[in-house]
Amino acid sequence: MSNYPLSYKLSWLPRFLKPSLGGDASGFAPASGTLMNPAPGQTVRLAFFGDISAVANSSAPDCDPAIRALLGTADLVIGNCESPVVDRPSAVLGTKLGTHHAMSERFLAEALAAAGIEREKLVLSLANNHVLDQGIAGFDETVAALKRLGIRTIGLDAGGPVRAVQVGPLTIGLAAFTLWRNADADQFAGRVSMDSDPTRWPRHGFDLLCAVPHWDWEFRHFPRSDTRALAKQLAGQGVGLIAGHHAHVVQPVERIGATVVAYGLGDFLGTALARQPWPGRIGEIFVVDVSADEGTFGAIASYRLHPFMRLRERDHERLVPVESLEGRMREKVVGRLSAVFPSPARGRREDPSPLATLS
């Protein structure tokens, strides 16, 4: 049994059809910002993307060269593997209907190649509600497939709540967890991390501790108060960077002291039906530059959200930067992004918003 409250279940379809802009929109930061001025001489670049799935794609996506180039600038790329990686789904009917996720090892490899993501630079989280959609055997097959592909994983109970990843001169701690599950608790126990309490995490030996949570409610652009409270708890325990997913729509950024929180990056590849309402087809790549200079080692120097759109193209999706959209679609997407992300405050030393060129 899943752990979703009844009100959540009842609101899923209405919010899927019409993602909500309701909620508390106060206290959020612009979509880009500079935390260190002057900029450090040496940095390490992290790039985060949202959920990746084959639900809306029968073949590998087409990816705009600008998105490929952006991902190519990163020293480490982190995303969420929303679908079990299996050769043959065991939940046949659910997989056909899209309620149960699955993607083949070949599809994942081709999708990553299409996006220009080098496997040796990639880390995928398996801490999400769909990871056991194909049962325990499908979970084991997923772990084995990612290992064969040379992709590092986070969000598994095995190995502890935080994984240390060496990125250039920096040691980055990555802690992934999910608040939601689609299967019984005993199936998740011992396999998938649901530990959201940072007081139980090791916090020493890392130059920067990052959380990658699968949290909040789906199809809501502004995070719930409980989600923001958890972000403050994580920041208070030394987590310097948070990049979340599960909402399937873009959500704002918050700065809590020196901690930067990107609440939701939307989907990288569609996770809910092939023909989805347009607000759910907006995604983002969250690029963070981290100082590697002596004296500021591991401090966040700057961040920027890069919005893109997933357009339908026959049996797959085409990922394009928002800047390349035209006509009415461009107007709608820019309007939605402007409603989610505040403009930089006057007098503050912020980078220009990536949305500024779209207004």
C-alpha cells in the first residue's frame, strides 16, 4: 500500500490536468544568483535535472544542442531515475496504462547519449515512489543494470544515507531520500532510503553536503509548508544544497542562510502520459558552481536555473530551451515561469535572471 493521504489521491487528476499556482509564494529567491563576489578562481560545476522516465517516450528523445552543451559543462550531473530499468516489465497492464513505470537499459543508454550526458559523470537517485513498480526483482534488476552502464547510484539503504563522490578537488556528499512510496513499507525497508532526518546523517568529511529529496505534492508550483520546514531543518544541520523532485512541475528557489534550495525541477523526460498539459512539460536544469579556492572550499559561488520545454514529436519528446519557443506557447511558458520565479530585487548583486531575455 502507498502512503499518500486521501486528499492527495483525490486531488491528483485535477492537478494533473491543471497544475496549481496556489500556495504561499513569499520569501523565494530569483532563478539565478551570485553568492560570492568576486567569483572564485577555481570552481566545480554541478548540474541537476528532474525525473527521467520512458512513460512518454517510445524512443530516445531529441535534445537541442544548447541543452547538450549546457550539460556538457558540468563536472557532475545528478538526476532522478523515476522508472525501474528492466528488460521485461512484470506489471504488464499497469505499465501499458502508465501507472507503473519501466524503461529498458537500451532506452536509458540512448536517452543519455541523446542528451550528451557522460555516464562516468552521472549519478542517479533511486529514492522515489516508482522504484519498486516492477517488484523486488525489478528493483534488483535496476541496480544491476545501472552498475553495468557504469552509472553511480544514490538513495539506496545499502551503503548508508550519504554517498561521497569525488568531483575534482572536492568531496561532495549526496543524500537522497523519498517521502513517498507506491508499495508496502516492508518492500521499501532495507532497499530504498526514506530517511529524511539529517541528524542521523554523517556530516563530516564532505566539502559540500547535498540533499536530493523526492518530496512535496505533485503538480503544485509552490511547495507546501511542511516541505519548506523540512528544507529549513536540512539547512540547519549543515546541508548546503538541496535539489528536489516529485512535483513534476517547476518550483521556486529559496535561500536559507548559505543554503540554496531548488524545490522542484520538473521532469527531464515525461513521467505521466504522452500528451500532458503544457505546464507539466516545463523542466529545468539547475547549474551550481562550487568554489574550489582555498578559504572558500566547498562554498556555493553561484547558481542558475535553465528552463526548457518538452515538445511532442511522434513517439518521443523533443527538449528545447524556452528561448527557442515561438508564438502563443512561448507567451504561456514565460508567463508561468514569471509567476513562479521572482525578478531580482533592485540593488541586489544578482546575476540576470535567465527569464529576463524572455520578457
